[in-house]
Amino acid sequence: MSRKLKGIKQSASLCAAAGAAALFASVPALASERLPQCAGLSPLLLKNSDILAATSAVQPASGGNAAHCQVTITVSKLAGPKDGYLPGQKQQIGIQIALPLSSADGGSGGVQGAWNGRSQAMGGGGFQGTFLSSGLPLPFAASQGYIASNTDGGHTGSGPTPFFDASFGLNPDGTLNKGLLLDYGYYAVHEQALWSKGLAYLYYGTQPKYSYFNGCSTGGRQGHAEAQAYPEDFDGILVGAAGVNADRVPPSYSWPAIVVNQEVGPASISSAKLTAVTQAAIAACDSLDGVTDGVIQDPRACKYDAKQFVCKGSQSDPANCLTSQEADAVDKMWDGPTGASPGSQLWFGWERGTNLSVALAGTPKFGNLVLAWWIFQNPYFNVLSLTEDSFRKAFKDSEQILRPLIGTDNPDLSAFKAHGGKMITYHGLSDVIVFPRGTYNYYNRVSQLQGGVKETQTFYRFFPYPGNSHCVADPADFPNAPQINYIDLFTALVNWVEHGKAPDSIMGHNSQTPATATVSRPVCKYPDTLVYDGHGSTNAASSFHCEVHTSDPLMNVENALPDHGKEFDPNNNLSGQRS
């Protein structure tokens, strides 16, 4: 283990111990006293100097979910310029925790009350700024016996969609608020983990036997951040569509809008044309896996060029064919941002087969917010003023500025592995937001450090879902695709953590309700490939098998891209006092 990783692991252990000690110090005789009811938790929490606000109340059964104890706290350990905030500004990390009712509140059926002895922290989405779960709804998880939690990321967003508000990262004087960005990048989810365990002790008299994390999108990034920087917080981590390279992914969201503006102009490309060229790509590459089902099994193998869909001025032209300028723009959207030198790649693009109409309509907005508020530090900056050339400088500026704050792409997971942690990641290969090749890239960088895929699979497995979009299925575009199912994936993680049963495949169905599904198919662990046996229905999982591989032949075009900017280090950020 590297010297740096030893430091990170020691930091995580010390932080966990310090957090527990601070919380438990307020109730020194707890072990010999009667455990509090839900309503009594908030007065106990408010005795802790790190808690600015706390509420606790039993929530009645509703919507098929059992009654539970809901606790909401605001954690504040840091303040002022030494920790990256404005003068007079305090850290304010909001955490919401749903606890199955304890014996004192009438709960039953678990190891203590209705509690199953486990915790499940849920990841968030977007810029957070509100309690938004990208895993399971907290009341549902609590009904399953888990302590369920979520965080607002350390700030409160504004507007009708507070999770789409990036203004928190920019101070009124035009400088970055590094304290709030670090809270959003790393510390809010770490505090979520600590205080969930602390609440277990206060309410049930003991800490969880197993602690899990479950999140997608921003939640996927948060889960990776935990494995990298605080490897002892969780025993099992389920993460999807993780934009772990958060210094590179958001600016890359803006690339499609920039190339369309440069190649085509303000008129953009019509939705009908984007749909038509997408369908042409699917038709060209659908059968690469030997099965024609309307799904590209591995879009990386698809080399369809949009120039093949350019209008030739003949009667045989397909409907909604492209101009040469539109074709250039589509190819650049698929290929992703390129460097100034021929053949160099900055980041990835949307896969062939992805719904470009949906993607182009929404995804660039997220990147535009990051570039305007955090990179150019001007909320009125017009991203479409960038050219492909000037974008490249903005991209590198983003790496330099954001990597130490929210980068979360450290491939060294050896401390998490040494802790005994297990992690499953998944990604829809037609994701309209987070580019799937970033997950391939990160997984292979981890494997390089681990000495190969086989060793990596002892604790970290990746399941690519063809024909699925961002964190969810896309049945409108791919009705035959095996759908991402959070319950099945989380069950596989629990079986791996608690029973040592590592999943080689996840059974997928083209419906969230298997009984009503018309297609079933195994989703193989990467880099294994799905193979049709050559007989039997292509709609039945029994007609397929996963062919085992220890390397990926397509990775010869997925070179690990160089990093720019300093890496996050919990031992040496700002005052170095964060825990």
C-alpha cells in the first residue's frame, strides 16, 4: 500500500472514531440507561456542538411503507476562510435519516425493533442542494429494515429544481467557494456515513453490522469518492452511471452544443434528423452480436459514420438525411471532445444508438452551468461563444480547478479492498448524460493498478447494460433490452458482502416486473461477453451464456487519458483539518 493511501486510510479511521466519540460523549451513560424513543433523539443530538439543528419524529405508515423514525440534522464542524468558506460562513451539511422503529417505539421483527442491523446510505443527483435520492426512496429502504439516509451535499439550492443550481460554488466576489465544493465533492457523504452509524448507536444501542451505499449519477460519483478517500465507511457500494471524472465529464456535456453551433449554426439539427441517423446506426450495428433485436450489445464495436447518412440528392435518399455539416457534428458528438493534435482525445462522447434528440436537448445545460459558474466564474457567460479550439483550453482549466475538489477519479482502491469492501458498478450503454466509456476507462485504470482484471474482480465488478439510459431503462427506444433493476443489483451486492457469492451475471428482463417480461437475458460482468448459443429463442436467457474474458480487445481504442491538476487528498486540503 502506498504511503499516501496509508495516510488516507488512517485519516478515515481517525475521522470515524472522532465522529463517534464526539457523538457518544454527549450520552456517556447510554449503555446503562433506557434507549430513547424517536422524539427523544433530537434533544440528545443538539447536545453535540457539531449539530446546528436537529428534528426527530415518527412518520406514520404511508404508500405501502412502514412507519419509521425520521431524523434531520445539520452538521457543522468547519467555518471561515481557513476551511475554504467566506468569513463568518459555517459548514452546513444537511442529512436526513430514516430509521426503522426501535423496540422502544413499538418496532418488531428485526435484530432490534424493526431494524435488520444494516444501514443503506443513498446517493444524490445533480448538484444536490436538496434531499434527492438516486438510490431507493428512504421510506422504502427503511421498510425493508435498513437505516436509510441522504444528504443535501452541504448547501441549499434555489429555484424550482434546486438540484440544478450551481451558484453555491461561486462567491459574490467572483471567487470559488472551495469549502462548499469540497462538501459537495466528498465531505457531505462522509458525514452522512458517520452520523447514520451514530444514530444507530443512539437509537438501537449498537452500530450496524453491515453498512452499504446505493447511488447513481452524482450518487455514483459519491460512492466512488467514499471508496477512494474513506474506504472504511462502507462494506458494500452499489454505484451506477458514475461521472467519477467530475472535472472532465461536465465540460464534456457542453461539447455537443458547441460543435453543433460551430458546424451547423444556431438552427441546430432537427429532432427528426437526429432520430433518423440514430436509427441508421442501430440498424448498421444491431447484428454485430449475432442477434437482431434492436439493441447494440456493445456500442464501442459500432463504427458507423454519420457521413453514410448524408443526402446525395437522389430519390433513394432516406427521409431526414443529413447535410455534410450535420454529419460532421453528429460524428463529433459520438466521438467526444478531441485534443488539438490529430488522434488525441480529451474525453468521450455519446454512444452510437443513444437518443441524440433527448441528449442534446438537456445534457449540455449541466455542463454549461459548470463552465459558467465554476470555470469562467461568470454566471452570464455564454458557452456557445466557445469554439472547438477555445473549448480545449476551458476543458484543461476545468481539470486544474475542479480535480482537487470534486474529481473523484483516483484509481487506487487498494485501501477499500484491504478493508474487505465490495463494489458493483453498472452503466446504461445508451446513457444520455454520463458517457459510458468513462466507466470503462476508470475500471481499466483500477485494473492496471491491481495487476489485471481478474484481481480487480475479487472486490470490484462492472455490469454494462446495453440499451439502457441514465440510471434507468429506456423501453421506448429499446423495448427488448434487459433493464437496470436496483433491487436485483443491490441483492447481488448483499449476497457478495455477507455470503461471499460474487455475481458473474445479473439476470435482466425487459420489464421491472419479471412475470410480465417478454425478454430475459443475462447481463455479464465486464469484460465477459454475452454469446447466443445458436439455438433456442433469442428472447430467453437460457439461449445465452457469458463467455469469460480477462481482457477487453476493444480497450486498444480506450487509452487511459492523462490527468491534469492535483488529486484530492483528505490529509492535505485547505486547513487539513477536515474529517
